[in-house]
Amino acid sequence: MGSKWEIKLSQLDVQTMQGVSQPRPEQESVLLHAQQQVALQQKKIKGVKMFFSINSQRED
């Protein structure tokens, strides 16, 4: 069996890993907002690409 220090360290590792996989409540709203902003920017980029694609076809 490991020493009490090794056991304590492994418990800290588990707590750290749990903290990484599950964001804290205050982080969840920030993460959600960031995801929404990324989705919005992607939609804007698609719209701009479509606009230029349509306009370039008109000029041909």
C-alpha cells in the first residue's frame, strides 16, 4: 500500500480532474455565452461568403 501522502495526492488528482470535466456554475454561463458568440460569428461568415459568391456569379 502507498503512503498516506500518495493517497492524499491521488485524491487531489481526482478532484482536479473532476473540476476540469465539469465547469463551475459561474463558468457555465461564460462558456455558454462564448459558444453562442462563436455560433453567431460562424453564421455571419457564412452569410458574407454567400453574398460574395452570389455577387461574383453575377459579374461572370
